[in-house]
Amino acid sequence: MISSETPEILGLSDRIAVMARGEIVGVLDRAEADPQIILEMALGHKRQTEDRV
């Protein structure tokens, strides 16, 4: 699934790959994801997570 709607992503996903500038910048398990973390990663404010894609 691909979406820019954070509530939809959080409601339907087990893992979330965050992209910025056309590249995956991190992958989160649903349990560790929240809208603020996703936004910060997409804007480049969070460190890259372990690549689990």
C-alpha cells in the first residue's frame, strides 16, 4: 500500500517504510510508529532505521 495519509497508514499497516526524496529513509514496526515520528523521518529529522525492507 502507498499513501500520504498518515491515519490510513497507521490503521492498515504492520510495517511502515518512510520515503523522502524518492528513497526509503527508514522502516518502522506499527508498534513504534506515530504520526510525529513518521513526519520527522520524512523531513530528515530522524536517523535512518535498520533496513528491513
